[in-house]
Amino acid sequence: MVLEQLILNGIIAGGIYALIAIGFSMTYGLLRFLNLAHGSLYVVGAYLAYLFFSLGMPIVAAFILAVIGGAIVGVAMNYSVYKPLQRRKSNSLIMLLASLGIFIFVENLIIALFGAEVKTIRTGPIIQGMDFFGAIITQTQVIIILVAFVTLLIVEVFLQKTKAGKAMRATADNKSVAQVIGINVERITTYTFALASALAASAGVLIAIEQNLEPTMGLNVIIKGFTASVVGGLGNVRGAVAGAFLLGLVENIGIWFLPSGYKDAIAFVVLVAFLLFRSQGLFGRKE
Amino acid sequence: MKAIHIIGILILAIIIIGGAAVLMGSTDNANLVQPIKVGFIGPLTGDAAVYGLPAQNMVALAVDEINAQGGVDGRRLEIIYEDGKCSGANSATAMQKLVNVDNVEVVLGGFCSSESLGAEPVATQNKVFLFSLGSSSPALTGKSKFFARDYPSDATQGSVLAEVAYNDKAWRKVAFIQEQLDYPLGVYNAFSSRFKELGGVVVKEEFAPGITDFRSILTKLKAEDADALFIATQTPAAADRILKQLTEINWKPNILIADAISGDPATVQANAEILEGALAAEFGIDENNPKFRHMLDAYKNEYGSEPPYLSYAQIEYDGVYIIRDAIEAVGYDGEKVAEYVRNLDGWQGASGSITIGQNGDRIGGHLPKVVRDGAVVLYSG
């Protein structure tokens, strides 16, 4: 019973990590730097949902609007900061610092707008979970898993089958060649940012409903999303998904054997192990 | 072109001469107009901001009152607020800044025990007095002669709860979930040492601050089959998440909570069902104390609502007045103020009569409480 529960908890955590890690991986593939501000979009999504929900909207409408809002913020971020920097041929360290700046800016902006205290989105009374193969799961968690899986499926189909998706992968693979064969790299970058940001925002909304929200919630999730995408092979979307679920499971099953204070440490051990022994990640290619 | 240059030079000259005149004119009565600067360290962002922001308001209120009465020895009292973020490292940095940049002699804070533990070494090295308004970790007892607090140590909170749990409730095994910070650790140490002494067993799982998913930790503790679950978090927000997830995994244990949780009416009310019968030990308030009543009214007048966490509010309010009395008695000197506060005996404030021992702790303790219908009331067996 305990093991089933831990596995289920791992899958739920993995679903959230996956939504973050995919976007992280996609923007890395395109711009070749660690976009720390990706965590801000998770926070922005959560707070937008909170805002719309507290204005009296039904939670589903709040969710959709927050995801769209997240996508717009992500695209705006690219146009206002990353694009001008790229035009000046800034190296990836400068881009990294800029993204850190955005991350801190957004955190403080949210403190200024909403206050530093913890907020809650309560869609109803707290109810007992349901039994699921010996483990207990709540309605919200079922929704998290469903949303995560459906989204992952849609993204996969989009990237593999559609023209825009193929163009995104081509651009991530080699920007110059993509440009030569007539792909509008600029437009594809915008699409990628919109998609990656929407995914991060959706993860933020799900966590906001399931747990609660605070301005500093982005940091932990960036670390986990980053770890998952490194484990999966940076720039590789399928790898990011696999890495996310691996991380969620290892973390949650690991604390059965170790004191639970080491939960985060387990994540870092996985990260370091991959960097040392398989730096290209699960599905990555050696460069 | 030339005219513009001349005008520019003239303006520059006026600024320089004027500035110099202002500076020279102010030197002879500088001490009279310059305010007394006192530092403040508390959690102004993060989960613990629910304490830090009201603490900031309460301190500001007391300072306004003092300044309206003519200040301290004719000088205005001014507080420089720094964010300790409930972390030792951030508080040490804040303390460095207060000591080196603002040259303060006294700092009010930290609020979190981690903040006080982080800032204390810097205070001691620089002979600056650190006066905590809320840190309760037993690890701070007798830490330095430059540290004191007008809040009692958690040593009594832990032992009071251990005795009720073992003797009255006949619980023999308690599962303990503890956030990895100094205040919850202090509660754990005090509780488990007394509970084990009595013959009980304590199994503990820790979690890092910032963790929001407790399901696997709770699943592990549930499998221990203990008589009760003790929840010791730094903030009500973390406890709220734990309580919610307890309901979700269908676990309804007997519960003990640290006073940071029982002291938050919103959390207790929101989780009234699962907390019914939960035990706590609190450092209480006396609503009949006229100084306490005055504090409540003044706060309501200024901010439009009652202050949250009344047992902390009274401490913060008193702390500012103790510092005023100390500076008036011995002058603005960290070492002398520290000496004065350590000898405080029967000082009357909003939190009642305050006596501080040579180990820097307020003398007095916690009383056992129980949650009934979403309210925390005195435990009567």
C-alpha cells in the first residue's frame, strides 16, 4: 500500500515537473541558454489564475485565461529582453544573467501587486481522496495527471506531425540551416516561447489549485525542471518528459529508504550522477 | 554659448556654497536633530512574512507613539527595517549592513529563531545588542551577553506538551513532522527529550523549507502506526498544506501542533474538523491588562484591524518600549543597553510583567491548550 502510494505521488510530481521541463528544454534548444525566467511564467500562471478566480470566474475559465496570459507574458519577455540581447550577439552568460534579472523582477512585481503572503485557491471543501489500486488520490490530482498527460500528448503530436512543430524542431536543431531552407526563425521563436510559457503557466495553475501560491514558488520548480531536462538531455522534449517522471519517482520512492529531509538532495544526486556519467542525458546525443 | 556656461558655473557655485553652509550650520546641533537609529530584522517576504509584516507595523506603531511623546531623550527614534527572510544567512547579511552602514547600537530581531541565530555572532563581534521579539528556540538560551528576548524559550512548550501527551493521553509513540529550521527543531528537541525521558518513543521525518508536497512523507509516517502526529512547522502556511494533505490521504491521527500554528486563528478555523481535540502549548495573552487593551485599540486605529498573532504582537510592542527605557536610562550604547535589558525585573508592559534572566530569556512559560470547534482554549484534562 505504501509503495503504491509513493509511486503515485511520484507520478503526480513527475507530471508537474514534465510541464516545466519541456518548456525549459525547448527554449534551451532554440536560444542555447538556461532560461531561469521560465520559472517566473509558472508563478505568473498561478497568480493570473488566482486573480481571475477571485474575480468570480469559474476555475476552468480562470485556468484557460491564465495559460493564455502566461503565453503572452512569455512572448513579451522574448521580444523585450532576449531578442534585443541576441541582436547584440550577447553570449549565453549574459542571457542567463538577464533571465535571472527577469526572474527576480517578476517575483518582486508579484509581491508589490499581490503581497508576500501565501494565497489559496479553494475550489471547494477539502475532500478525502479516492482509492486507486491501493493508493489514495484526490480529484485535483487526477486532473493534474490527466492535464499533464493530455498536454504532453498534444505537444508530442504537434512537434512530430505539424509543419510548425517540425519547423520548431528544425530550428532548435540548427538555426542557420533552418533559416537557409526558408523557415521563418523569428516566427518559430515566438511560437516556441508561447508554447513553452503556456506549459509552465498551466503547471503553475495546477499547483496553485492543489497546494497554494506564493511569490517565491518559482525557484524550487526551476531547479526541478532544470534537473529533469538535464537528466533527459537538454533540448530534447521526450527526454525532458522521461527525466521529469524519473525525477518525481526517485524523489518520492527514495524517501522511503532515506530520511525525508533528503528529498531535495536526492534530486541533486540524480543530477550530479547524470552530469558525471551521462552528460548527454537519457535521450540526448553526444555533441 | 558663453552665457550658458556662466549661468551653469553660477548654479554650481550656489549649490556648493549652499551645501557647505547647510553642512557647517548643522554640525553644532547635530546630536539634537539626528534621530536615534535602531535596526530591525524580520521576515518581510516568504511564508513567514505573515509574522514579519505585522511585526513591522507593530514596531512602527510603538515608535510613532514614542516620537509623539517627544522621542527618546529629545531625539526622534528611527527604525531601519531589513528583511531577514526567516533565514540565518540573510539575517547575518542584514546585520552586517545595519552595523557597518547604519552604525546602529541596537537591533530589534530576529523574529524567526534562524534569524536570531544567524545575526547573533555579528552582533556579538560588534558589541551591538540584538533584542529578539519572538524567537523561541532553546538554542538561543545564554547564547551571548549581547542577545536577549522578551519571549520565553520553547523548552517549556515542548515539555508541557510531552507531559500532557504521555501522562493524560497515555500516548506512547508519537510521529513527528518537522521543518528544517531552528524554531521547529527547538520544539522537537524540547518535546522529544522530555517524552523519551518519560518512556515514550518519537519517530521524526524532516522536510526542507519550501517543500509543498508532503504526501510521501506523511505516507511514511502513517506506516509507523503511532498514537499521535506532532506537526512543527515554521509557518501556518506549511502546516495548512500538511493538514490538507492529511485529509486527502485519509489519515486522521491525534494531533499536536506547535504554537506557530495554534497561534494562527485562520489556519485553525480552516482546518477545524481535522484539528478538533489537537493539543498545543502557548504563551498566552491577558485581555484585561490595560496596556494590552491600549495596544489593541491603537493598532486598530492605525491599521483598521486587530493585529494577528496577539501573543507576538504584545511582545513586539513591549520590545520597542523596553529599548526606549533602556536608552533613556543608560544612553545609546549596545553594551550598556544589553546589560540593562538582562537585568529587567518586573517591567510592566502589554504582555504583563517582564523579567529577563541572566541567560537572556524571558522568565515565564507556556500553558497547555486544546482546539475545540475551531478555537484554541485552555486545556483542562
